[in-house]
Amino acid sequence: SRNNLANALNSLGHHQEATDLHRTTLATREHTLGPHHPRTLASRNNLAVALNGLGHHQEATDLHRTTLSAYEGALGPDHPDTLASRNNLAAALNSLGRYQEAADLHRTTLTACERTLGPDHPHTLTSCNNLAASEANAAAQRPRRWPRRR
């Protein structure tokens, strides 16, 4: 229930309150369930999302990286929770302005979603949208090459 409340608070834009509650929930889950339990990993992921919303982009990115690694080890690279974690890492990279790295990760996620969930699954469609946004950001970041006048 605390995890769900923290998610609701984050959705409402109460990022600090959500972050504090996610930290408490994560500590409790790590103590009672262990660090690699799927619910503990979900709490770690949710904390990272809240941190990103709070503007702590580097901390969120670092936490997303360790969470993704744990998901891959516990559930495998193509599990829906792993795919969501990979998507969230890419979103955090986007927040850091690392658009090309985010786009590359979104592309990998989209390919895995299409393969494992199918082309019409909501997670696949979200991944497609996220890839498009990251690609647009990456393109805008690249220097423009204007034709030379002769």
C-alpha cells in the first residue's frame, strides 16, 4: 500500500513526498524480502522514477542502472519488468541530455518489446513513442550542416 501511495503522490507531482515514502518502502522491502526480490526491485525502480521527477537526474540514472542489472539477473533480459526498467533508464538518460544514448537504449527496448510482447502491446507502443522522442531530441542536439555558398 505504501508503494502504491508513493506512486500516486509522484503522479500528482508531489515528488519529494513520494521519494521519501519510496525510500522507506524500499528499506522495508530490502530488509523483509531481500535485495533481489521482484517487489524490492519494483520499489528501487519506483524510487528512481521519483528521483528523476524531483530533478535528481544523475542519482536516478545511477539507481536505474543498478536496478536494470538486478532485473536482468533475476528475471532475464526480456521480462516485462526488465523492459520497463530499461525504458526508465533511457528516460533518465534523456533527462540528463544524453539523447543519443537514450535513443539507442529505447531502440533496444523496442526491439525486445516487439519480439516478446508483440507489436500492438501497450508497452511496445510506449517504447515506440519514447524512441521517437529520443531520436527527435538527439537530432536537435546534432549540429546542423548548411550547404556552402560558392
